[in-house]
Amino acid sequence: KSALENLTNGAGNTAVGYNAGLAIADDNYNTVIGHSAGLVTTGPENTYVGYFAGKGATGVDGYNTAVGSNAFLAVTTGELNVAIGRNAMKSTLDGARNVCVGADAGSDGDLTTDNVFVGHRSGWKSTGNKNVCIGTNTMGADWATSSALTNSGSNVFIGYGSGSGAWASNTKEFNVAIGQNTLAGALNATAGAVAIGHSALAALTSGARN
């Protein structure tokens, strides 16, 4: 089908590609480029570039930027998000103010609000809020077990593999880890830990304020 095929009263929209911006009718200032980019978008001022970028589902999304194939693929009502990289933030539905940069960054988990994930598979399968993670596999679920990183908030993980263990379902919050493989164990009810240096607290699983 044609790009912007259903546009009626919207202004300032740009669409290039098969099915790009197909659902846009009276929304303004969207830029969608690529096969099915912004396919179900019905909100204002979104920028979706890449195959299925910001394709979306039923809902009103606005002020988002997604660049890369399948970036922000499942968006429904999310706002003010930035997803850059293949599959970045692919499974988030209605999160807000998240920034995910890197292939699979923030992917396969439904993010809530105010997360920053930078690096390949950083924040993979995460569902929390107010986390800041920089580096490959930082706060990314254990790849072998495909465990989800649930109940996680206000953590800081910096360095390759920091916080990358097979987490349990209990709350993990207010942890700070800097360095390769820091706090990389199967965290379970871990709060307020501070780990600095290569593999610091790598075997820790539970406890508080270590």
C-alpha cells in the first residue's frame, strides 16, 4: 500500500516506503521512512526510520525517535522515547522517556520509564525503571537461561557484563557497579550494593548495602 494512504487532515508529515505511516490520518509532523515504518502510528511528531521501525500496535504514540530495523517495534502509547539500533526497545509498549542505543538495547522487555541503556544487548529483557547502564550486556539477562530482569529500579551498571547474571524475581534496586563483570551473579533481593573494579561482587546473589 502507499505511504500515508489514509492521511486526511494531518500536516507536515513525511513518509517514504511501502506501508509507511499507513494509519496516520490527522496527526502532525511525523517522519517515517522504511518498509512499514510507523505502520500503526496515530500520534504526533514521531520519527521512525528503518524496516518496521515504530511499526506499533493500537494506541497513540508521540514524540518518539526510533532508528533501525524493528526499533521500538511494539509501541502502543509510548512517548518521548529514543531507540537507536536494530531491535532497540523492540518490545516496549507504553514506556516513556527511555533511551536505548545499540543493537538489542532494551529489547525483549517491556520498559517502563526513565531508563538509559547504551551498548549491545544492554538492558536486554529488562522491565524496570530509572536504570542507567553503559556497556555490552550491562544489566542484560543471562543469554543462556533467557531469564527476565524483573523488579529492577534505580540501578547503575557500567562496564562489559556488569549486572548481567540470571536474576531472580525479587526486587533489585539502588545498586551501583562499575567495571567488567561486576555484580554479575544471579541477583535476588539485592539492594544498595556498590561494586567497583573488575569482577567486584561478581558472585553476590542477595543482601543489602555491601
